[in-house]
Amino acid sequence: MEEKHEYCALHLALKITKVVLEAAAVAAGFCIMKEIHNVHRAIENHHK
């Protein structure tokens, strides 16, 4: 019975880790897009 609890705890930890990593990937993508937008705007302002 204890093995089953350990397996369930491990499975839950892996699911939580997956969700956290997905959230981090989305946040990183958002930050990258924001930075690209800032660079693009700076280039446009420099050309004016």
C-alpha cells in the first residue's frame, strides 16, 4: 500500500512540475515578444 502512495505522490509531483514548466515557457515567450517589440520600436524611433 505504501508503494502505491509513493507512486501517486511522484505522479502528482511530475504533473505539478509539468504545469510549472509550461507556465514558465509561456512567461518567457511573452517576455521575449515584449523585448522584440521594444527593439522594433526603438529602431523605428531611431529612423525618424
